[in-house]
Amino acid sequence: MRQAAVLDVGCHSALLTVVRRPRGHDGLETVLSHKVRLSLHRMLAPDGQLDEHGIRSVQRAVAETMDATSAEQSHVFAFATSVIRDAPNRDEVIARIAGATGMRLRVLPGREEARLAYVAARHWTGHTSDPMLVLDIGGGTVEIASGDAREPRTVHSLPLGARTITRRWLPGGAVSSSRRLVKVRQHLRRELSRQPGLPTPEPGGHVLASSKTFIQLARLAAAQGEPSCSRGSLSLSGVRASLDLLADMDPAHRGDLPGISAHRAEQSLAGALIAEALMEVCEATSVEICPWSTREGLLLERLASRR
């Protein structure tokens, strides 16, 4: 029985996932999932460099996840997301982690992350040939992909992730005034609108939203009783209602809200602002929540390569 293993080192965690595909089945069966919590957004210098504490935190997390599996390191695809990929001292960070653990992290370009998120979403829906638009909000970047086949026709990656917007526009996750909120909204719409060729939903197509940002917003909107919102779907009106609630609340207390995890509370307002702008510019009035993204795309492709 074929297995695949991926170690995903991101801003909030290092997650080792081992899956297999049972004979006669097209899905993924989880063999092992081991997560080590990180808070790398608190360990970044003003220029985005990962500080000494952050490097050592990643070293410990990688070592712990690898201790949790019997898989050989050569069989584990280990990659770092934008918090390390975009750090000015990225090469030093990767070299030191490799020296301490024996595991060399790879980095994926944003467009490749967008492609993999699309591959995962397409598989998750059941390999339909309907047109599909996939939206994914990460910490450093936003990924957008569309198409009507197993591979996307268009992919985009923009530096408008929740961590990026929080650091630049909403220090500490708080909004200083309604005027500031307007400025952030204008900035996001302007930057997205400048991107040529952004896809919009096609007739008979589907709009899927990946990432923890969308998942948590859907849960929050559903808990507020917003129409057309549930754990599996999120409307633009639901995003706006959640955004208003988050903007009025102290970041320290957002983790008490349904669906909002404490370690993502600081970035939750930025995430809602990005989701609103993304859905507006891409003309998506509602999205279907997809629990799969880049990591699952990698797992699927690594399983396929072992045939």
C-alpha cells in the first residue's frame, strides 16, 4: 500500500502528515498527523528576518515531528511556507535547520502553492470537469487559481496574506480607527484590481475557498446565524458581518469567538479584510469551504509518483 509523507513548516505550526491510498479507493487515509505549535510571526524582525528564537523553535519542531515517524527522512517532503520562504535570512535558516536536524526544508514559489491548492481542491470535489475557481489566503500571500481540468489554466500569487497585512497595516491585530479600516480596504482592492487577468466564476462552475482563514470565518459567520453560511459555505455578507465583529473586538478576546483559534486571533481581522476584498474583486458572492490545500496537493502528487 503506497504512502506519502509531507512536513509543512508554517507560521503557526510544523505539521507532519503521512497518508496512504487504500487499494480500490481514490481518497486519502491519514496514517499519522503530528503537529508542533509555532508562533513565528512573533519572532520576526521589522525587515522580516526570523530571529534566533524563531530559528531554534523551528529546529525543535522539525526534530520532534521527525521523531514521531518511522519514515526515512528521504521519503518525507519537507517544505516551508512564506514566513521562511520570504525571510531575508532564508538561506541561513534552512542551512541551520538542516545542520541541526538533517532535514533540509524546501520552499515553493507562490504560484506553485496556488497550483497545488487547485490540484487538491479539484481532487476533493471528485475530479469533475466543471469550471473551478480556488481562493487561498495564507500568512504571507494570497493564491488564486482557476481552470476546468486537473491542472489550472491560470495561477496567481500576491503578497497580501493575513500576516503581511497585519504587520504593515494593523500592528498587534487592532484597527486604530474607522478611517484606518477604510484605508486597508482600499489598499487591498487596489492591489487586487491591479493584477491582470484575475479569474471570476464561470457559468456552471464552482468557487472553492481553502485555508484556515476561510474555515474560521465560515464557522464564525454560521455561529452568528448568517444566512447561507455554515461550516461548509461562506457568503460575502457573512464575511462582512464577521469582519465588523472582529474590528470591534480587542484582539486578545477574539479567540473566545466561535471558530477563531487563539493563536490566529491577532491576524483574524486582516484575514477577514482580505477575504472580503478577494471575493469582491473576483466577483464571488459565496464560496464552498475546501479543507484541502497545498499540503494535500503535494501528498496527492507524491502518491501518484509512486505508482
